[in-house]
Amino acid sequence: MSVIFKPLESYRDDFTYHNSAQAISRFPFPFPEDNYMYSVNIEPATPREPGSVFSHWFDIDEHYLSEMAERSIVLERDPERCLVMPHMATAAWDTLEMLMTHMAADYPEHFSLSREGERWTWINRPLGIEQAFTFGDADTLPCEPLEYITRQTQGDFALLDQRDGNLFMDAGMVTCPADWSIKFDAGMSFTQWHAPVPMAHQMGVFERALKYLLNIQVDHPVRRLNWTLTVNPRMDTSSETYHEWGQERALVNAENVASMVHLRVELQFMPRLPRSNALLFGIRTYLISLEELATNPAWACRLHRVLRDLPDAIADYKGMTLYRQFVVDWLSQYDPEVVVA
Amino acid sequence: MNSPIEVRVAAVTQITPVIREFTFEPVRGALPGFSSGSHVVVHMPVGERSVRNAYSLLSNPAQTQHYRIAVRLQDESRGGSRYMHEQVKAGDLLQVSPPANLFAPNSQARHHLLIAGGIGITPFLSYLPELQARDASYSLHYAFRGGFTDAYLDSLRENLGTQLQTYDSIQGQVLDLATLLASQALGTHVYVCGPQRLIDGVRVHAEQLGWPEIRVHWEVFAAPEPGHPFVANLARSGLTVEVASDSSLLEALEQAGVEIPNLCRGGVCGQCAVAYLDGAVEHRDAYLSATERSNTVMPCVSRGLCGSALLLDL
Ligand code: HEM
Ligand code: FES
């Protein structure tokens, strides 16, 4: 089924972003159980049922136009959200090739790619782009290749150089991170950029995860889900703009909680980049308000139990301590055990 | 897990009296791309057995229309190199595993010191276009028996000039590893591929000179996974499951209709843990503690040791 794009909505200021019923039905609800603890929740990225967010390598949905407009706004204010260290140039071209090839194959009504040797032509119909260029020659594109293609693809991307038995964040396009910064993490290793995460290091989660990632082979990508809560449907919750969104956590109250608080789910997708041997880390972010989420009462019930019982260290790290009780109280109406008691 | 790709042999070229080059093209679709230092595993039907040998890809990673490998005829081989030399002709179809890379150049090296012995030249042939494109500092030291294992010598001479040093054992030229390694600038990474003696020599001298381990690289190939065939008996259901050499215990159980929870299928998530009551296990996971290993097995990666049947609590 062909994706139909909504007219432009905003992820800032007046926050007009909403999900259609269809978007809600395909939302990647991240909890397989009534409780949550960090684990090595990685699986081979085998395609799932058509129409789901797991059916293609790079999911395009109804928010495409809005998300690309939001990325332009962020980049205009802060061009350094896209960075490519010189030794990552091949990985940037690898990424461009992978994104263009998959988007053209999976969404032929929106994108097409024709290749004659190194002479390529890319067409992006929704954004009205037709670009002829020479693969490998950055001067034939309007900007650096990673920036070029990720301005046209939903989700953030980090490109990890693999060396010394570790992964290094040496390139990326990061305009919608959940409270971190590509500028701060640039050049860091897997172990270093994960340092702020509580509990997981002691549990050996990162050691095992890294081992697995280092072994990812060409054409055998893996995926995992991560989640947090965000106040307002704000995409750009990066460290750089903390002063713009941090105080919104104090604005949540019993009346506005259901429309203001959003479950933020990241579908993380990790393929090996063939030419450069770098690892691509795609972070595709899905936002849903509690109100929208509760149209599926089973989700609301489960989220109630997860948030109620979440260890404080994790709740603190995810930045929800200030308003967590409002969320738990509101969700409790969907939990039969609570209602009966 | 990694289903093999079918390729057609597009060309066979004799490079030296004991080294043959094979060019593979895709039978359908395009070949997966690869990076410098990658290898493929070629599956060969030798008699009753299927022999699998790993070979470095020696073509330029920028050109993925075909793969090229070179095979040295080994005296006491399991039959793989003999099969490649004597049986495989242009037009034949072969199965190869998708490329994997356990020998990639390090992006941060100040200088790349490449040391090849004989057929060990092959991975460096895929390094050179990449290092040259990056304008990286490198030198190649190539030891061989002239007229016998000196594959690609002429084109290397032409292409590399003074960045190439050669050592022909027929002419009594000796590669003095101690002196070579001692004279390297700080921040150099050394890469070695060739006979075990050469690899050991580089590792020993580098260690004696105090090189950090992460700056010393030698070619390793992915182990021929999964492994030896074995039998698993299921204590509770009474089923007997034969695990073939190209299948994991988890896959064999699934095929027998036994569902085991699983996620990563790579020995790290802990989901697939199964208790075993008897038998010896080759543990390959990164999840279980030493004590847990005495009674638990991760069937996505681990196997029964050859010859001993495994009794599972299933
Ligand atoms: C190479 C790919 C990966 C990248 C680039 C990446 C990046 C990040 C970053 C930037 C953070 C935020 C850290 C901060 O607070 O500053 C984070 C958090 C985290 N990462 Fe990763 N990560 C990767 C893979 C993984 C994998 C495979 C796991 C598997 C267990 C994992 C588990 C986590 C967890 C549990 C958190 C805390 C998230 C939360 O509680 O909200 N990461 N990651
Ligand atoms: S499936 Fe993850 S350890 Fe076996």
C-alpha cells in the first residue's frame, strides 16, 4: 500500500504534530512484558508483515514531509548537527548508496534511482528533487553526500568506524536525539558514549552488545527498540537545545498530561556498510501522545505497569522523574487490576 | 544463517606455476559490496564431503561487478585447493558465502606497514586502491620464491615504485623482521598475511619491541561455522535431533518442530538458554557464566562436542 503524506505539521512552537489512526495502529509499541529492564534486545532485522514499521530497511511514513522540514530548521540553526570526519567519506557514500537503493526499491512511487556506471540520477517526488550526479564525486552534489541523503530520509544516523575492537562515532546526522549530542559524542567509542547509562554496564549489556555489533555482516542487519518519554511532540531534544525544552518537564500536570506527554520509541537499525566496513546506526523515532496511545487500552495498561515499576535510576536517566507520577496516575484508569482495587 | 551466493566462474588465469586466479560473476542480481581485507568462503563438493575454504578478495572494492580470488595449490590440503586447480573451469557454478572482514585497515594509522609472504599478498591487493585513494602512507614488504610464489609482482612493481620492497628467497634475500619493525615510526600499524611462520615472527618481534597489540594485525578468517555434526536427544519428548554441520542446534530444533524463545541468534541476548543433562558442549556464547555452562547451553551458537550426544532437558 502506498504511503500518503500528511500536510506539514510542526515539532516545535505550536506543536501541530498528530498521528492518524493508521499511524497509531502501526506504532512500534516497545514492551513485550509488563516490566522493563535493560537487556541485549537485539535481533536479526528480518522483514515483518507488509505495512508494519519493520517491513523495510528504512521506514517512510505519513510524517515524511514534516520531519524533513524539521530537519532543515535544525540544520539552518546549527549546521554542525551533520558531521563527517575525513576518514568517513567512503562510509558516507556507502550510506547514500544504501539509502537510495532501498528507498527506490521499497517506495517506487516516491523515489527512483537510475545508475549507469558512476553516473546516477536520483528522483525524490515528494520533495520535488531530481539530481544527476557522479557517484564518489562530492562536487556533483549540492552538499556533502551524507547530508544530502539524510535531508531526504526520516530518522537520525550515526556512522561508526570499526577499529581496535570497538566502534567510534566518527560521522552522523543527528537532529532528533533523545537527550544527547553528536558534537559531544564525536570520536567517542561505544563504551565511552554509553557511559551515562545506569545499571546496564554492570549487567554486562554493553560488553555483549558490542561483541555482537562487531560481527554484523554485509546484508545481515540487526535491529532493536529503545524508548523514553518526551514532553510535547518535540523531535529535537538534543543537549544543545536543552535550554529550550528542559523546563517543559515542569509544565506537565494532571489536566494536560495525556496530550502533552509522548512515548518516544526509537527503531534502531544496524547494517554493515559494505565498502567502508563501517557500521550504520539508524535511529528512526516515533512519537505518540498518551491520548493517542490509549486508543489501544492494552498498550495503556502495559505502559502503566512498566512506568509504575520502572527502577528509579532508569526513570531519572530518562528524565521523567518530575512528571512520572502524573503519567502513572492517568494511565491507571486503563489497568483493570488498579480499577478493581 | 548466511545463505551462500551462487556465482559463475567468469575466468580462470594461471598466475604462477602454483597460483591460479578465479573471477566470479553473479548468476542473478548484483554481488554484495565488500571492503578492503574481506574474504569469502568457497564451498566445494569434494567427493562425498563439502569442503569450505576461505579466500581473500583481491579485487578493487570500488568494483563490485565481480569478485576475484587467487588460490595456491597446497601440498597437503584437504582437497580444496586441488579441487580449485584441477576441477574448476570457466562457466562453472560455485557457492560462496557473502564477504566478511576480519582484517580491515585501521583508519587512524599514521603509516600502514604491509607484510606479505607468497599467496599472502592477496588481501593487500584490495588494500592498495583504498590506501592510494585515501592518500595514506604505506609500504609493502613482499617475500616469495621467485618464479613460483611471486604472484602479481610485475604489476605491483609498476604500481608501487619505492613503496614496494621484495625478498626473493631463491636469490637468498631475507626479510629481517626485527630490523624492519624496529625502524618504524610511532603510530604505525603492521599487517601480516602469509605462512604461519611469518605471522608468528611478526607477532613475536612486535611484542618484544613493545608494540601495542591493537597495532598488530594478521589475517584471520571467520571460523567455518557452524561446525561438526552431532546428535541431540530430548529427555522429555523423547525426540532425537540430528544437527548437520551447516546448521545450528537452534535451527535443527526448530526444524524438528521444537520452538525455543530466541532473539539475537548470536549468543548474546540470553533468550534461548536450554538446560542439558548429559554430554559435552562446545560453548560459543558470550552470555553464560562458567558455572552456568556446566548445565546450560545456548543453542543458537553452541554445539555438542564431536562424538558425544547431547541430552537436552526438553
Ligand atoms: C552502535 C550503535 C549504537 C549507538 C550509536 C548508540 C548510541 C547511544 C547513545 C548516543 C545513547 C545516549 C547516551 C547518553 O545518555 O548520552 C545510547 C543509550 C543507550 N544505548 Fe545505545 N547505541 C548503540 C547501540 C546500542 C545497542 C546495540 C544497545 C543494546 C543493548 C544499546 C543500548 C543502549 C541503552 C540501554 C541506552 C540507554 C537508553 C535509555 O535508557 O533511554 N545501544 N545509545
Ligand atoms: S538467541 Fe540470543 S543467546 Fe541465543
